[in-house]
Amino acid sequence: MAGETVITVVGNLTADPELRYTQNGLPVANFTIASTPRNFDRAANEWKDGEALFLRASVWREFAEHVAGSLTKGMRVIAQGRLRQRSYQDREGNQRTAIELEVDEIGPSLRYATAQVTRAASTGGGFQGGGQGGGQARPAQQVSEEPWSTPGSSTSADAWSTPGSFGDDTPF
């Protein structure tokens, strides 16, 4: 959407994502990403940590179940999403404002780790989108195909798997 504030945050999860379900059965996962800048202090000849940013984040629907089943406390992640501001009244009656990240994409950072991706079974119905809109959640299922293959395809039909099988031209 035009005018939305989209940001990318790299940091570590402070706890396992907390998966909950709304009264309508819609899954939502909430978690916090801690992002700490590091700068080299030439005078002291050492790296120094800056002030940490703790950003609350949320994901919805099947995405929430995927995040809760894949990411754990301490993992370094890269998250992209839209900043949302909401106002509320605390228990003492004070007006508060919270800024949260509504995550569109998230994954583990591979700078200091490795990961193996397993494609979840498609639930159909087209785009599921983020946010709190409609749609019915379905449990995620794992498939035993190659991580990047199209369901039902075989790797032998993959243009990149067999050199020379499609000539010198790219297959698209």
C-alpha cells in the first residue's frame, strides 16, 4: 500500500515465537526481534555494542504456524514488514502508544548458520496475505519433494538440473 512504512530488520529472537489462536480460530504468532548495532571504536581498537532496539512483531494465519514451527529463541533472522502504531490504555489508565512490525517476510539469517528449507503443502485459495482479514486457517503439512520444486514436478524436467538438456538457451 502507498504511504506505509516498510522496513527490514536484522536481529535475534528474544524468545520462541508465541503461537495463539483468536476466538475465530485464526492463528497469530507474536515475537520480539532484538537488533543491536555494532561499531568499531578506532581509539579503543575494539567492537562496541550500541543501544539495542527491541521490536515486537506479529504474523498471521498459516504464516504464523510456519514461523512458530521453524524459528526459535536466539536465532538471527531477517524480517521485512510494515510498521503499525496502535494506542491503548494501560491498567493504570495511562494512554500508551506501541509501534509493532506486521511481518510480510521472515527467515533465518545465513551469515553465521545454515538452514534447510522444506516447502509446506499448498492450501489453495490463492493469496492468503497478512493482517487480520478473513480466510480460514488450515494446518501446515510437510511435503517430501525438493525444497524449490513445483508440487508434482520431477527434478528431471527441471531446466537447471541437467546441463545441456534444453540447449544453450534459457528455458523461459
